[in-house]
Amino acid sequence: MKSQNQEPLVIDGRQGEGGGQVLRTALALSVHTGRPVQLQHVRGGRKKPGLKRQHLACVRAAMAISGAVVRGDELGSEELAFFPGELRGGDFELRVGSAGSAALVLQTVLAPLLFADRVSIVRVHGGTHNAWAPPYDFLAESFLPCVAKLGVEVTVELEEVGFFPAGGGVLVATVHPIQGAKRLELLERGRELDHYALIRRAHLDAGIADREWRAVAQTLHWTSAKRRDMTHPESRGPGNAVHLVSCFEHITEVVTAFGAKGRGAKFVGSAAAKEMRRYLASDAPVGIHLADQLLLPMAMLAGGAFRTLSPSKHLLTNRDVINAFLGNVVEIETGTRDDALVRVHSPASPK
């Protein structure tokens, strides 16, 4: 394996947000570039550092698509050496082994698989609706329509819903090899088309959804015609999520707040509404969560530019890891208000 003869790129897992984002981005870029990576202090910014099941699932996923040789791939490990082999497409069955996020496992392999030799079908078992991770609704309504503008053909289906902590969900992604990459320019939202609240719940009283909706309506002044409800009696365990969706001509923003034990329904609805209110108060098209998700496919493909809200730690972390692999291809210019301009140069394009 050629990569075993290369000097690994050393990445400090304590940098930036200090969590799993460093790991996932580094794995994806290692597979994409063929350069080995040595991760030190994995998740060193967390109270309990090291690899958890969800992060191990990301490592296993990257191994599956690249035939990598790995050292340190065990629970609790704070050091990981990853030597990628040859990227290959195909059918992959991946299991988190807990209610950890299936979407974050997909995040690790989706962009590299755009360069595989065939169509890939990736089925991931785990959580589909988890706090601190992109839910299915964000992928389907916000992320995938944006990356389609890059020339990407990817679909994600919600085969089984899985709320934390029971899990039991399944996401199925179909990834087509890239045929012709395009630059992504997202500088304006365009005219507003629609907005609505989707409240998902499983094995919980309907009154919870009512209280969440009242908090949303009070903060955003949305009418009852904009409320949608989905119940999931098939879910393995209880769960609840409030998704607020604002659709514009060029972009759809999805913000989510999750119910949890000890977290009141009014708090959940208000949390989602306040985040959406911040987005609507700005005129930047790209929301804070979508911004860091777009960097990787843009850097691997034809680049582009977008306007977003003030940079989050996840966005800055992704920038730093991408730049470590590809050179200074990501530039972020912070504005005087709650906004920023992000420019992404593909490695082959002029800066």
C-alpha cells in the first residue's frame, strides 16, 4: 500500500471545536487525497476524550470504502493512524452499534464516494434524529439540494426512524460518481416561497407537540396553517423533534431542536424558534449548520462562494482541517454584522 510509505499528516484533535468534526473531515480527506493521517488527542476538547462507538463507526466506514490500514481503532483511543488504500464504490452496510448519528457516518464517506468507480449504496444503522448531529430532515431538505448545485447526484432515504437514546433507525444513501462538477454560488436567498414547522414524535403525548407549537408561533408569529405533525408508532423508543423550515428561491434552511428527558416542551419549541429568528433577521442565505457541511464537497469539487452567519466553531474547524490537507483553499471574511463571506477554491482552480 503506497500510503504506508508516505509521511502521515499530523492533526491535533484538540483544535477548533475539539470533537468528532476533526476526525470525520480528516478521514474523508485522507481517503480522497490518498494521504495518511495521524490524529493525536482525538476529541481532546471533550470532557471524555477518545473514540466513542459513533466515531469508531466513522473510522470503520472510511476503512470500508478505502481498504485502509488503521492503528488505534478501539473504544477510548486518543490516537489514530489511518493509511488509506484505493477508493472503491459498492454496497456498504454500516452499523453505529448504538443510537449514535447515522448522518455523521454518512458525512464521513459521502464526499469521497463521489469519486468512486461506480454507484454506491450506503445503508447506515443508528440514530436518524440526534441532538448535535444533522437529522434526516436537514439532509433531505437543505444539504442535498445545495450540493446538487455542485453537480452532485445523491439521495438519502429514511428507511426507519431512530430517536436517541433507543436508536434503531436506518438511513440509505445512493451516491453517483461525479460527472461534471460546478461551482456553487450562494450569495442571495431569493424570494421567500414557504415556511412551516414539522413536529415529529414517537410514543409521547400529543400535548407535548401542542406546547412546542405554541412556543414557535409566539416567537415567529407563524399561523396554525404552517404546523405539520408526524407520529412514529413504529419507532423503537420515544422521541421528539421540532423542525422549522424556511424555503427561499435559492436555499432552504432547516433548524431543529430535540426533546429530551427533563427538557420542557416550551423550551424545545423556543430553542428552535430563536435559532430560526436569528437566521431570518439576517439576509445571509446559508445557515450556521449548513455552512460547515458545504465546505468539504465544495473543496473536493469546483469550489465557489457563499454568505453565511458569523462563523461557528465547526465551520472554522472544518476550514482548518481542509486547509491542512489541500492548502489554503478556504477563506472566511467576517462582516461587521452577523454575517461572513466564505470562498472555497478547488485545489486545481486559481485563487
